[in-house]
Amino acid sequence: MSLGEKGLTELAQRVFSEKYDFVIGPQKLRGQSGKTWTFNAIIKDEKYGNYGVFIRDWKREISITQLRQLHKACIDIPDIEGGIMICNIATDFSRDYSSQFGIQLLSRGHLVSKLRNREYQF
């Protein structure tokens, strides 16, 4: 199976687990508001803190609503330093929106490119 055929969760794990502790699975965290937020993964880094990850393996582009939800979750939970949205298709508008709120937006193509570049460096 080629890299392009793998699921987004597996690609994200391969990209991030080389340098960070990548905890997969529904991670439920309660925010200061009392709401429970569910992340698809948490990236733990001793130096920079924890980052919440939303993975949306949809056949359509990511919606602004999803980016807003991730932003709200990151603000509501004090242990989360920031958010990473991983999706199949990212538009220029969603990239602009995510950069305004400090959310990192990564597409399938970006993850595959990162992994292919690593293979050539060896």
C-alpha cells in the first residue's frame, strides 16, 4: 500500500511520532467551561507542551466550523498549547483562517510529502 492510500491517522502518526509522543485515540479533556472536548490525538512535547489534533478524513474540504471548534477547544483547555487540524483537502480560505487563530492546518498531500522527503534523506 502506497503512502497516498494510507489513512490520515496512520500518516499523522508516522510524521509526528519520530520527534514527539503521539497519543492516538479519542482523548476526552474537560475544559474550564465544563464542556468535554474530544481530540483524535494528542501530541506531547516536554519542551513546548501538548497539542490537540483533530483528524477529519473526509472526501470534501475542511469547513471553517471545524477550525472554529478546534480553536475553541484549545482556548478552553489550559493544558493544550495549540491545535493541529489534519484533513484531506485544505482551501486557501481555510489556510488563511487557521493561520489567523494559530491553528496548524495540514493536508494529506503535506503529510505524504513530508514522509517521502524523509525517505530520500537516508
